[in-house]
Amino acid sequence: MPEVTPVPAEPADAGAVRQMVRSAYAPYVAAVGGEPAPMNTDYERAIEAGDVHVVREDGEIASVVVTRGEGDHLLIENIAVAPARQSQGLGRAMLVWAEAQAAARGYDEVRLYTHETMVENIAFYRRHGFEITRVAADDPYGRVHLCKVRSSP
């Protein structure tokens, strides 16, 4: 797994973040029946709120993670990896980073969701200790909700 230290995205990054996320999610459009939500996020607002962190490689954004504190847990809204960098451990590294951020912020729980057709993502999160808490039948957007509770030291 590569060592990564995501840094806060800057306002000038919004267009590049949007473009990279759109390219990362493009293969899912047909299966989802439309554009997945991360393709249409208001990245200007999310960056302004401090929710977007990026990893840059050779001056380009290689990966993005969008997180937000939600009362008693950290919500991972999106992890996206540039297509040329996929399958190299960067997504896993971003997930590990997000979990560490949750712990540093005092959250014992990390939550996320993904579309029911993104079975690879569901399997990925389950391999990394996330449990399914709610399935698409309960969600009008076809999402599968997952959660991971930090174990006590």
C-alpha cells in the first residue's frame, strides 16, 4: 500500500477534482442508470467547507477523499482514484487515512454508502472491516450503507 498524506484541496482545485471524479465514476453510469452522486457534487462548496482532501502526483490530482463529520460519526462521501492509478492500492490508502482522521477527530464510527450495482466497492469495503447496515430496499437511491466501528485499544 502506498504511503499517502492527503492535503486539503484548494479552491483552485475544484475543476480538476470534478474532472478526475467524473473520469473515475464514468464506468458506473450505465449500471447505475445515470450519473452517480459524486459526479455532480458541488466541489467548490465542499472544498470551502474543508471536506475535500487530495493526493497529488506529478502536479496532477491522483485521488480524492471527501469526508464530513456527522455528529457521532465520520461520513466518507467519496473516495475516487484517477483511472490511471486504480488497482495500485491508492484507494485503500485513502480509506486508511480517512479512518485515521476519524479517530483523530474522536469518532469511533466511520460510515459510507455506495450504489448497489457497485459490487466491487461493496466487496472492497467489506474486506476492510465495514459491515452492511442498510440495503438499497430501504434507500430510494439504491445505496448500500456500511459502517465500521473502531475497536477499543
